Amino acid sequence: MSTISVYGEPYTTNSNLQFMRYDEPTDEKLLKLAKSQAEKGYKDEFDRLFDSTKSKKGMMLRAIKDAEKDYSDSTREMNRHFEETGQVLSDEALSRGLGRSSYALDLQMNNQTDKQRSLQKLLDYKVSAVNEVQNQIDSLEKEFLNNQNYLSRKKTEDIQNILTGLKAERDETIRDVIEYNNKIAMQQKNYLLKKLIADRDHAIDKAKLKKRTYSRSSYGKSTGAVSKLLDDWSGLTQSGKLKYYNDNYQAIRGIDYDIYDKIAKEVTYYAKSGVRPSKNKNDNYYK
């Protein structure tokens, strides 16, 4: 899962090698990102839970309202019924000349007793129905709170898991960038070392070329002169070489530095070995 902007703009060294920049996100930034990602997944679940609970509770509240209305209608109808019954009993007693008799009074009292009993039954039924629905509402609200708490805990766990993943991704990216930049630094170091050696060798070659050019321009020597020198040198005896070297030092030194260096070392060796320059011209060359 890739959620972090990993690499920034590259920057270039003198060897055209590109290092990578990484703007490391803080823990606070990663936490904000983790919450944002988790919120997207849980918002719909919270909304569905809320809407479902609201709908069920609305139906239950309507059931209570309907029970209250039924009770009111039934009570009104019950009162009307017993009032009519009382009137019928009173009319009947009067028609029989018993309007104020104990018999008529007993009938009216029995009618009122039946009325109160019937009204109480209606009330008990209504209270029972309302209480049952109210209990359902209480259970629904408790279930809603439990589900809400469960989703909240699960959301918190998911935020922590996402945050852990983001931190691991950030740390891995840091290691990758460091490893990459270390490789680039090593390549740059090797490049600079090779360049330094190349510059040094170029300077040496340039100095040699300048020395050779100066020597040849000073003494007017050519390739033919070099060949003649080598031919002469190969035919000389050790003492003859010492004599020849002393007599032609400037010419030898000006023809070619490498040849001069080789001859100088050879002459030095002979001199250290006790050889002396020849005094007789006939002793210069091998017979």
C-alpha cells in the first residue's frame, strides 16, 4: 500500500550523479492521514447504524402514539356507552315508577362500577402496550450505543494499524534513500579519484611534451639524430661511453629525456664501478 509521496526533486553533483531528497512526514502528519483513511471506511457504517436506529425508533414512537390515540378513542366511546346505558336504566326505572327506589340506585351504581372497570382495563392495556414499546426503544438505544462503541473501538484499532503501516513505509523509504545516496556518494568519490589521477597524468604528459619540445627546439635535434646517437652509443666501450657522455652532455640531454635518463643511469653505474673515461681515442670503440 503506497500512500506517502516518497521522493522529492533530485539534485545533481559535479559528476552528473543525482542524489534523492525525501521530505520525511512527521508522526502527526501520518496520524492525520491514518484518521482520514479510516474515516472514509467507517462513515458509511456509522451513517447506516444511525439511520437504521432512527427508522426503528420512529416506528416504535408511532406505535406509542397510535396506542395513546386508540386509548383516547376507546375511552370516549366507553364513556358514551355507559352514559347511554345509565340513561336507559333511569328511563326504565321512571317508567315503572321506581325512579328513586333503591333498586334504581343499585342499577346506576352497578353501571358506574362496570364503567370504571372497563375504563381501567382500557388504561391497563394502553399502559402495557406503551411500556412494551418503550422497553423495545430502550433495548434499541442500548444496542445502538453498543454498536457505536464497537465501531469506535474498531475504528481506533484500524487507525493504529494504518499508522503503523505508514510509519513502516516511511522508515523503509528513509533506509532506501540513505542506501541510494550512499551509493551515489561512493560513485562520486570514485569519479573524483579517477578524475584526479587523470588530471595528474595529463599534467605529467604535458610537462614531458613541453620539455621535449623545448629540448628539440633548443638543440635542433631530429629523429635521425636520436638514431645516430643510439647507434654510436651501442658501439662504445664503457670508458668510451664515459668520454662520449662528458663531451656531448648537453646534446644527449636535449635529444630525449627518457634516452638521457637511461644513458645517465648507465654512466653513473660505470663510474661507481671504477671505470674511467678513455684518454686514447682508439680505446673509445670496440674493435
